[in-house]
Amino acid sequence: MDKEQYQIEMNGITKKFGGVTALNNVSLNVRKGEIHALMGENGAGKSTIMKILAGALQKDSGEIKIGGQAVDIKTPLDGMNQGISIIYQELMLVPDLSVAENIFIDKLGKESKLINYKQMNQKAQEYLDAIGFESIRAAAEVSTLTIAHQQIVEICKALSRKASILILDEPTAVLSNQEVTYLFQLLHQLKREEVTIIYISHRLEEVLELCDRITIMRDGTYIETLNVSEVTKKELANKMVGRDLQNYYPERHAEIGPVYFKAEHINRGRKVQDLSFEVRKGEVLGINGLVGAGRTETIRAIFGEDKRDSGKIYIDGEEVKINSPQDAVKHGIGLLPEDRKTQGVILNIPIRNNITLGCMKRFRGFMGAIQVKKESTYIDDMVDQLSIKVGQIDNNVSSLSGGNQQKVAIAKLLASQCRILLLDEPTRGVDIGAKREIYKIINNMAEKGFCVVLVSSEMGEVIGMCDRILIMREGEIKGELQKSEFSEENLIGYAMDVNGGKTDEQSEDR
């Protein structure tokens, strides 16, 4: 096939869900052996068009060609038969099976009722070793793996199917910097082998580093396709949202007051070791560090989600006992967990119930009956305050885009009337426009005198949003930066133990 010919041609694709048009006459052309980014805000239609290509959804109209031949892809099996493999953001693994069993799940019991586990484990280990993840053992149960390593198992499963077209949806959202490096090496290797790769991501830097071309979608329509070499990060961001993002991180005008929250000598196994910090009213305190540094474990221990080995917590100068999430909420501490789909919201119940799930007492009247009008008024106010784009509040949360699901999780957190907010990766998997709206919400909470702890793996995010930043490594706080010291170099220096947290140039200056 000529390099300029397209391996994938999707022309005039339209898809409606009831009265809502998810895709309107969208076209997508991808060359063989290229890494092609698909970008746009949440709700732009990226996942919908990829599900149509993979056979998980059916188009209402339009044409699909693979290798120049028109194809009719009605089921995921049809997609696999065309060499298409998709790795969703929500992992499709069986937690009680081993790594090897998940990788070869399509073949289990097909050729013979007797499974040669030794041979299967050996072959699976070869896939893992080949992409630089020797530490993952093929015989291990998937439920024992980190989310990052489960993502790698998904990639190996796709490779075992000999996919010629590989679709990845936010594949680096849970990977450390080193793991991202391994993944990029793997994708470049697959590109050399002329595997066609469609890469969905909200991370502008990695798209500009990795991909050859970028197709931008907005509101279910095709906008344009660009060569990576011809676009800047700022131009790309503006094209995605259709407006100028001059001030990506909104200004905050909070007055930082006295210390209100203090954690002292918190310990939990090897993940959290003798950790102490304090937060002032109106302050946004950032916690940064590499994956595995102990950031999530720290706030889970403070919130009572995980049992602490030792340590004390003080609120407004008084020690409080927190042994459970119920204790934390009672004392005004709220947690926004990093995994919104399994911990932040309940996808298959209405938006209404998600928001008020933890505070129903506020809406109970005579004989315990729910005051529906009062509840609805409150929910409508929260939806308006947080700019949550909903059809009806009685629709399930699953009907919303990822950014709006995250806002529902934030609304639930605020409904509990907490004054200390522990936010764990609040913008993970969220598009640029929704990120900025969430940043405005965080700033608004700080301006109201809330204490905000922002855990984020994105250096730009903590630099742009925080008043101070703590950097963790191996369960300990290794550095603290004041606003005048904020830089990616300093964050990396502390996170990776380079010259005590300072760059070589800074060390020489000192």
C-alpha cells in the first residue's frame, strides 16, 4: 500500500442517541503505520466514533473502509476480524484471572479443553518482557496489580491478537513517567512494524511528542486534521475548545488565613512515613511526586479510608479522632477520589441521587419523608454553580461526559458541607475546557475560606493552581516549594532526588 493511501477511511459518519446527535457527518482518515491523535473536549464524540470503528456501536449512516475496502463492522468480533483492537479508558480485565489468562482470554478452551498453563504463562511473559515490564509476572492475579500495570496487561492482550489497528483511549492517565517512556518506545516499535495507531489523549505535550498528525473534533463534528510539526501547544488548545485560552489557569483572589488543618507524623506501612503538613484557610496546597510516591495513600490515611499506623490530625487547633470516612466527614473533611467511575460517582443511578447521596438528612421532613422540591432546588443550584451540562437531573450519571461526571462528584463532595477538601487527581481524564471550569471551582472554594489539598501528577497543574507544593518520594515529603520557587525543574529535582531537589544550574548558583 502506498504511504499516502489510507488504512482507515471513515466518511460521513452520523450517530444519534434518541434526540441527541453524537456525531454529525464526521470523517476520519488515518494512514497506515502512523500514530494519529484524536483530540477534543469531553463530549466531542471521540469515543463514539472509535466505538463505531471497533464495532461496539453501530453508525446510523456513513461508510467505513479498511485498506481501501468497504467493510460492515456490526460487532466487536467484526472489528477484531478486521485487525482492530481498542483499549478503553475503563479497563476490560477479569480481576480474578491471572495476567496470562487475561492476555489470552479469547483463546481459552477454544483449541483444547486442557489448558497448558506453563506454555501460556511463558508466552505472556514474553510479551511483558518485550515491552519492558518484566516486573509484572504472568501468573499473578490481575486484582493484585496496580491500575498502571493493569493498563499494560490490556496492551499485551491487544498485541496477542496481532492487531494491525490499535486504538488507545487515554493510555497514560495512570502511568508514571518511566512507564510512559516504555509505552512510547513500544508504540514507536509498532509504528515501524506498520501498525496503525489511533491515540486519544487530553495531554497536549505527549501528543506533540508522540504523534504524526492530529484530528480535532468538537461537539460531534470534524474540525480539522493537522501535522504535528505545524502546530504549537497553544494553537492546539485553542482549536480544541474553539476559543482563546489565554489564561489557562484562572486567577484566584483568596485571602490566606491562619492554619486550620494539620496532619502530624502520619504513618501507614512503607507508603506513608512520618508525614506532617498544615493547610491554611483559603490556601491551595499541592502534593506532587511520581506514581508510587505515596500521595494517594497519604490522603486516604488522613480521610480514614485506610487505617493509620500512627499520627494525629488537628482541626482549628483541636485534635480530632478520625478512624473512618464517616468520622472525617463529621469533622468537615471531604475526599474526591482519583477513580471517579468506581469511587467518586455511581454511574447507573440518577445525577440527583449522586449529588445528595451523602446528605439526605438535609432534605428529610416530617416522618423522614424526602422534601423533593427542596432537594431539586438545591441540586439545580449546584448544577448551575458548577456549570454541569446535563439533560435532566433524573438521567443516570453514565449519560454525562467525563468532565461532567467529575463535576457531579465535586457537587456530592460540596453537598456534605466539608471545609477541608482532599482532591486526588481532580482533572484526570478531563478535557481542557472542563479542566478550566474545575479550576474555577477550586479557586471559588479557596476564596470562601476552604482548605484545599490538591494531589496531582501534572506539574503544570500544581504550578498553575497552588500556593505551596509538597513533593513526595517513597512515602516521605522530600521538598516544599513556595510560589517564588515553582518550576518543573525543582519539582523533578525533588521527585527524582537530583541534587537535593535543585537543578545543577541552581546548585552551582548557590
